Amino acid sequence: MQSIEDLEMRDVPTSSNTLSPLTVKDSLQFAKKISNGLPQEPLSHIKKSLGASRNNSRETSVLAKEANQLSLGSPLRSSSSSDNSPAGEDHAHTEPLPYYTKKTGLCYDARMRFHTELSPPKDRSDYHPEDPRRILHIYRELCEAGLVDDNNMAIPPITPNPVYRILARAAKKTEVCLVHDDAHFEFIKSTSSMSDEELGRREKTFDSIYFHRQTYSAALLSAGAAIETCLAVATGQVKNAIAVIRPPGHHAECDTSRGFCHFDNVSIATQVVRQKYPKQYRKVLIIDWDVHHGNGIQQAFESDPNVLYISIHVHENGNFYPSGPYGDLYHCGVGAGIGKNINIPWPTKGMGDADYLFAFQHVIMPVAFDFNPDLVIIAAGFDAAVGDQLGGCFVTPACYGHMTHMLMSLADGKLVVCLEGGYNLQSISKSALAVTKTLMGEPPQRIAETAATRIGVETVRKVVLQQSRYWRCLYPKGEIMMPGSERMHDVIRAYQSKILHDNHKMINIWIFRERVSRSFEYQVLATKNYSTSIPLLVIFHDPPEVTGVPNAITNQLDLHNTWLADVSKSYIEWAVNHGFGVMDVNVPKFLTGISDEEGDPDDEALKVAEAINELAIYLYDNYIESAPSLPQIAGVIGFVAENPIRPVAETFITDFAKWYYKRSLLFVNHSHPVWERDKKISKKFGLLKRSHTDGLNGMLRAHKPDVEEFLAKRAGLRVERLPEQDEDTIMVAGT
């Protein structure tokens, strides 16, 4: 029988991108020793025999430490495991499986740094965010980590398999014009011969753009580098790759430059690969995790059914760059491409690791597996990273590593990372390093933050409900609002109105305001003696909570599994039984007729707040202050679960803050940020009591005895009057 050295090497690649013959020979010798039952030599000896340890004193990454461990696939059988072998022949053993020897690719070209501002500022803190040093810092970080073999950097690689260098080239006009029109290409080309004065005038006519005579060549190199990187992965030259390129591209539209971008690098590379290999790479997935929406990529493929574009970005209801509704969750594609455009628009800055991973786990990865792409490209902006002031988010390098790791499970590992934004030099360097290490096989670091924020969960849920009609993997399904249906807060308030009338003879207080939503039609109810009874209890509260178990498939609520929690009625009953006049004001969270039925309800938050403020002033002016026999405010009770606590504003009344503090009682949830203040809480906030009960309804139940005691004391006590005012109205509010 053949010895292990003589086994055929048909499964071991021998190209220049793989391990050297010496490495393969040493690997087989190591495998033979294992098969003969000899003790395994220490890793340090193996590392030395492979010639991989150039600087043992330098701290190495996990990747470098473990790069020389052989993955043999399955253990070899020892010679002692076979008792029936013929005498004089080698004992049977299993041939070791060859381990994966393709490298990770890296494309970087210093000439892309020649695209600069015409007159760089003398103050080093005033550089344009799209700084040429961005790509240099990333490249240096990779070299200093020992992942790049570059003699010019004087830092030898730690790993025996450093990244494979992919050469950049200038993109051709025919390639660029697969995405951009001819006029745009010719204009960018013309900038190479413009004077400084002309370039300065031109850039003022564009959206967040600067020009230089080297802009054209750098933009061609950036697009060409993206193309060559994608082709290297597509042809199997490397297993995956990262392109450290600039200027970025995902804001560049068909006919114009925008947002630091001139040519749409990722879209151009996608089209070139699909054109060269239409059968092998028919479906491409583009993940854009830049903090800004990639309007250029969305425009390029919104009608293409074979390119799935997913962008996770800060939107701020259209107020964050590139602004407008184009990046909202309702833009799902056009025509044949419907459902192939997914926007995950964060409504605010400040999103972190757990929010991004939650979006990946509940939207991006399920849809990606369903789409089953042939190639995955990441438009990798690192401006959502911790420390980037433009992005204002808190994504760590570890999170970027985890997102990369998940995407590596798609398309047989054919993954390309193309740099987009990211403007904090340290943040982008550390983030790009984490991504590159993950591409090379190192496990991502642990994530400290694991619980997504409420805003993150709500946003992802809205995206799921919108996209579930197009993707079989997303649940629950069903229309968010069916034609002819009514909002439940209107239905419930009508029910409450009937119950309160039947039990306590409460009547509806009409609101004579044309601008006010019809949702206020039953929102203000009062006992018949509200204008004469002393004291008067005025209750402002949120709508009652409805809880239930929705159908996991259809998202419908079965009425027998749905419950209404209305705690305010117990307060009303107590007050009526103790001789109070009562005015009950239900404050809707969404106003029918004011809020846009077709759009995102969050867009109308300001209009809702204005309408509620107008309602409160109207009630006070017309029904409370004007009542001839009704004295004024004697006390204020509040419940605050999550909303901010606002101090009372200074008025013409002397010592108003002291007056408010003595006559207020505010129960605040124990986890509210107000309790984290280092300094003493101002009296302008009122008298705050820490509640150890979660949820507004829970707080209302738990502190009902405290409220009853406060009401009884205020009702039976004649307190000192404010100037020219009586005081026996008691206000109760819950937020």
C-alpha cells in the first residue's frame, strides 16, 4: 500500500495563491505522525517548520495564532485499529481531507488618495469628512495587524497566509455607463482639464461634492477596483475580498454626483459581473450598512428582480441625508423589482449593536436565504461606528464582524466588501480590521450589548409587516390596515363613553374646533355637575391598553384572546362616590384625519402633540377657568413611565416652581433616566416619587391608595390661594 507521502495530490490546489509545496509536504508529514499514534508536536514547532513565525515577540491575533493548525476534516485511523491487515503491508488509514487554501483578497491603490480638496485647510481639524487619509489609515491598520505582506510598510505579516493583493485598474467608459448616462461620465471626465476657479464654481452647484483635477482618475480607479475585486471572487481567484476604495459611490445617481460620490462603484461592479457571467451570477445581493441610505444603488436596481438591495440606515423621517422619503420602508421596488428593495430606516440616531443584529436576524438573513444569491456585495460604510460624529450611532467593530460572519454563509462564501462612508479615522480602521479578520477566518469578538432598543424592535417589526407580502419567510403577514376598517382607539372610546354614561351619567363635552381630529369626538367626558361641584377632578390619560395574542401567520387578533385594561375607570368611580365632579380626557396617540393614513404614524408626532396642546388650552379656557362657581387648581398628580419629565415654565407668578412642588405628586418609573441625575432634582419638576412598578397601568393600580389619600387631603383642605385665584381643581395625568 502507498505511504502517505505518495498519495495523489489531486485535491490540493497548487496555484500561486495557495500554500507552497513545502507547506503541503510538511502538512502530510504532520498527518503521518498523527496516523502512527505519535505524540503531536507543539504548535510552536510546527510554526517554525512552516517558516511562518517572523516576529514571535509581537502580539498576534487569534487568526495568526491558529493559522497553522491543520483542519484534517476527520481523524486518521491509527494502525492499531485494523487487525486484519496483511503482514508486511502498511496498515489502512484514511487520506486527510485538504483544508481550504484560498486566500482573502485586498484591493488598495494609493492613487485614489489624489482626489482631494482644491485648498486643504490649514487647521487640521477642519478637513472635509471625505478625507484621503481614510483609506490610508485602513490600509496601515491591516498592515500593522500583520495581515498584509507589503515590503514598503516594513511590517512583515504575522499570518502565513496574508491577504492576496488584487491590482486596481481604471474602469472603462462602457463599464461605468452600465449604470450612469453618457453625459454624467463626460462631465466627470471634463473636470480633469478645468481650472481651479471653474472647479470651485462647479462644486457649488452639486449636493455635498468637491472636485479636483484628479477626481476623474480617482473615481475611475475606485470603480475599477470594485470591479476587479468582485471578479477575483467570482472567478475563484480568492475566496472573499475587501476593496479599500474612495471616492465612495452609493449616493451617485444615474446622471449626477451626490454626497461625496461620483461613480456608483458597487452598482457598476454588480453589472459587470452579471454581464460577464450571466449564468453563474444571475442573482446578486447588495447589503448597504452605511449610516446613510444608498439612493444611488436603489435607483440603479429598484426595477430589477435579480438584484436584492437591503439598506439599513438612519432616516429620521426623511430629515437625515440624503433626505426625503426615498429611503423609507414603503419603497419596496418598482415593477418587476417589487419586493427586491428593502429599507430598514432607523427613526433616530443612537442605534447600537443589538439593534443591527436584531435587524439581521429578523429581516436580512431570512430574506437573504430565501433569495439565495450567487454573489453577495457589502456597501460597507463605517459611519454608523462608535465615534463617528456624522452618523451618531454606536456600532462596534465586533458587530461589523458578526454581520460579516453571517453574510459569509451565503452564496458559497462569495462575499465582497467595498468601502463606502465612514469619517472617523480610528473608527473606520478598527471596523475594517474586524471585517477583514472575519473574512480570513477569525471568529468575531463577543458582543456586549444584546438587547435591542424599543425603537429598533418597532422599526424592524414595521419592516417585516411591510415586506411580508413579498417574502414567504417573513411573518406575520396580512394588511396593517384593511379598507373600510376603523382604528380601535375610536371604537374603544365610544364604548367607554357609553359605559361612563350608564354608570355615572357622564356626558360628552363638545370641542368646537374645525382643526381638531374626529378622534376627539368622544375624548372629553364629564359628570353633569362638572361646572358647579367642588372639588373637580380632571383626568388626562393615555388610551387603555389592549393586550392579546396575534395569529403568528395572519397577524389578526382573535377577540376571545384579547383583553382591555382600563384602570382610569376605577379612579372615576372613586371620585364620583366621594362627591367630586369629574372631567375625563382621553389623549389619543394617533389622530384620525390629522395623521396620514398611508404614511408612517411617526411622521405625524408633531401634529398630534400640537393638537393635544390645543385641546388642553381650549378645555381650561372654556370649561374650567370660565366656570363662575369653580375654583382653580389645588393639586396635580402625574404618572410617568417612559416619556420625558418637563419642568414647569417660569410665569408672572412669583415662586411658581415652589407652588408647583408643594401641590404636585408625580410617580416616576424606577428605571426612568431622571433617577440617574447626579445633582439634586429641581423643584420645577414637581415632587417626584419613585415607583417600583413597571408599566403605566401597573403604576396606576399600585399607587391608587396614595392617589386617593392625596385627593382626600386636597379636597378637605383649604389651601392658600394663588393671586386672584381659588384652588380646588385637581389635575391627574398619566404619560
